[in-house]
Amino acid sequence: MNVDEYRKQYGERIERSTAASKTLGTPEARSSGDDSSVSAKIELLRDGNAGLQERSRALRELQAAAFTGPKFSPFQASFINVLRGIALKEEDPLRQSALEYLSAEGDPVARQVLTEGLTDPTKAAISEAKAVQLLAQDDHADAASIAKQVFARTSDPGAKEEAVRAMASDPTAVDLLTDIIKDQSLPDQLRSLGASSLRSVDPQAFQNEALRIIADDKESDALKTRYVVILDRMNGAGALGQDLSDTLEQLSSSTKDARLRKVLTKVLQRR
């Protein structure tokens, strides 16, 4: 089902959901607390003509109330329905906030809105970076596959970073992540994120690349420092063998970077 169909269904349900939410303030619908106040906040949030400040405050308070669990149960369906309506409105300033909450809940409407926006940028509800980040929170979304597409086409550094983070759950991304780590034309931050994701899906592949970088004179001292620390934590003292110890010894004697030398000294002292 696409977003247009969701919009149509939402429009058909809106009158029924509005009537239902109004009944939440009646004694029969109350579970505890000031239920009429909760209902009023939901109606305020629904009202696109209300002030943004007031609607934003209502949303924050409703999100906080949702953490009360059973006490908020009578209102949950109505709250989600209102958020779905906001997520489907292109001009609503609370659209990203609604998508953030719905994505954390694994909501199918949010998933569809985000997926369509990432596969067709003309339908994007929010920035690519934020959309990938939110989609990756949803266990039922195909975030890793979409992340590969985003990484290949986007020129936005933030979107590339989020795409690489999303690949941490995709075993089929090993080759791409390895290429990212090897590409010295990419920023160190992006390559480091690639390493983190590769470590999640294939620790041995990560270790191989980390060892290569540590021994490469053309690699930055900052990257070498990060990988020495990670490898040491992964393997423990002495676990990487004599070859690595020799490499670290050579690097310790040749590097001019004080931080890297300090890290190497600590690691070598434990071997």
C-alpha cells in the first residue's frame, strides 16, 4: 500500500476517530488521572490551525504521558491515529516529530512514508539522513537495502553516514563496507563508521582491514589510533600474535603522533 492509499484511508477514518477520541473524556472511558485533559491535548495536536507552539507542547506532553503505560492505554490508538495524519501532511511542521515517534513504535504508515521518500526523493518527507536514521530503528523495515541505494546516489555527508550505520545489520554489505574503509578519498569519520558497521557484521573482515591500516604509512595517525584501541579491546593482551606486536613496535618507534604513541605504549606493555 502506498502513501496515497494511506492518505485516502486516513481521510475515511478521520471522522470516526475524532468522535471516538472525544468520548475518551467521559467517565466511562477514564482509567485514571485527568483524562479529559489528555483528550483535549490530542484534539489540539490534531488541529492543524492551532498555534505551532501549543501543538508542540501538546505533543511533548502526550509523548511523556505515553510512558505511563496502562494509564495511557485508552488514548494510545487515538494518539497514533493523529500522528499518522500529521505524518501524511506534507506541510505540517510537526511531521518529523510525528515520524520520529511512529518509527520508534514500528508503525507501518511511518515506514511507508520514509521508504517512499528514500526511494523517490521527490516524495521525501524529511531529510535523507534523518529518514535513514528513523527507518533503521524499525526492525520490520528493509533499511539496510535502502541504505545502500542512498549511499550510492547521495552527495549529502550526513545521509552517507546514516546509510553506513544502517548497514551494520546487513551481512550482504561486507564488500561495500570494506570498500568504504579502503577508500582514502573518503573522510576519516565515514571510514570509521564503515569499520564499526563491518565489525558488527563480520568481525574477522574488520580485523583484517584494521591490521592493514595500522601497517600502512599512508593512513592517518587518527585512524591508526582508533583501530589499535578497538583491536586491543576485541582480542585482549597478546591475542593477536607476534606479527601484530612487531607491527605495533615499529609503529611506536616511527610515529610522531603523541596520542598514537601513548596508546601503543599502553597496548604493548600488556603484551
